[in-house]
Amino acid sequence: MSPKQSSPPHNTVALAADDRMVYGLIVLASALARTAQSPLRLVIGYFPDELSPRRRGLIGEYLTWQGIDHVFIESTPHELFTERRHLTITTFSKFVIADALPEPHLWLDIDTIVRSGWDEIFISINGAPSGASLVVANKIESPHTRFEGFNAGVLGWTASARKPWVESLAALPEKRFSSEQYLFNTLYGDGVVKVESSYNFLSSWHEELPRQPEPRIIHFSGPIKPWHLARRHAPAWRTINPTWEFWFASESEFLSELLGSPLKTRVARERRRALFSGRLHTGKGALASWVMRALAVLGPFGTIIVRALQQRSGR
């Protein structure tokens, strides 16, 4: 009798979704599975009032159709979770899921896309020294780096114990814009392992692309996402922000995979809906979201706006 073969270990990736993020999540899941070098398991957190049963069902059916191991975690949002500008309470899911997942895992914001080599970050996650709680990416100092510490959109959670966060969140100023990121830096800033910026390459750093290692995880932080852009403008957008092409390329592969799927029509409906999923507001940084909405509504007439943006970017 031959010895029993043990199954290879899987890499766990945690995500969270609400009704605005369904299409972005499915495109990201496709890219994760397509480029993973080791078995993959997705843990998807959600608040029941934020993600409808119908859309949760679509996510589950797609992942099952693709053979992607996954599990959903339903959580109750804390009363301290607040929405501000383009940020929703789903942003705080990374605290809740980390508490529910003591095992090492990688958290990804939905507004990311991955390329080959992304899961090599698990070498640092699984090999982190005792006492190191998080693996985070170095930041690039540029005029577009407007935060202190590390960006919390990509977090490698180690086997170390999670730190209590409720009291610290309650003590934050009520109007702090990005309280979850500030809180992560406050709680974990002294216990992180740094990896190169390619594991959390912010879209706003696009001018640094030629001088940096090939990005493995691209993060489209801020109020506008690639799925908000009417696709007729995607070729021109390459001259405005070339990092968006990474997302569009992954979407193209995803749509090719979907051709033989019984879910094609339902996913196409979510793709159209995603164009209008950006949160509109009147505060700081609101203009970008309104521009995306205008491009979605104006059709070919939006070309005038895109040309103006190209001239402004100097490309």
C-alpha cells in the first residue's frame, strides 16, 4: 500500500463585499484563481443588510462554477462603523474577518487586481518572525502619497494574536476621513514586516511605473474604480493612468472565461450596474466620481471630457 498523499496547503485570501462591489469581486476572484501558484481558498465577509441574498448567490455560483474553494462569513456591523465620502461600512470588515480567522491569511480590498507572483507574499506571511502581526507593502514617496505609515488595502495577517480595536476606534475623532487605515497604523505600526511596494502598488503612483519592479498587486484606491469607466474610453484612459490597463486586461480574460458559463447574462447585468455603483457626494474629492458618472451617461459624447483629462495629464 502506498503512503497516503497529503493535500497541499492552501493560501487563504479574505475579501468583503456589498452590493456595490459584486462585479469587482468576481473579476478579482477570477484573477486570483487564474494566477495562483498554490491551492487557493477565499473567505468572503459581508454584512447582511449590505449584500443581498441574490447577489451573494451569484458570487457563490460563480466561484463554484470555477471550482474555487470558498466560504462566506456573515457578520453584524459594529455601531462604530461609519460611512464617509466614498467609504462604506464594508471597509471595516477587515477587522471583523481578521478576528474570525486566526490563521495566517491575506486581506485584499476589492479595488485591487493581481498578477502572476502575487501569492509569493505568503512566503513573508508564513515566515514572519514571532511578534510580527502584519505583512505590509512599502510605500513610494511621491506627490501622490498622501498618507502616513502603510496603506491598509493589502494586509498579510500572520499567526500572531489580533489586537483589540473597538476601544481605539471609539476614541478616534468622529470626522477622521480614513479611520480604519489610521487605526491599523496606530495598532500595528510597530509590528509589521515590510515587503516591496509591488505587493500594493497604488494606482496614483502610475508615473513611477517605469522605475519600480513589475507590480503584482495593483490597488485602485480612492473614489473611482476601473469598473466605473464606460469601456469605450478604456483605450484613451491608458494615457491618463496606465495602471488601469492591468484591471481591464484581467477583465478581458475573465469575460473570455465566462463565454461558456450559464451565469453570463447575470454577470453582464452586474457589469452594467457597476458603472453606476460609485458613491456620489459633495465633499472633498467628489469631482472624480461625478466625472465617471457623466462618462457613463453621455456615451460617445463623453469623449470631449476624456480629451480634456488627457490634456490635463500632459499625455
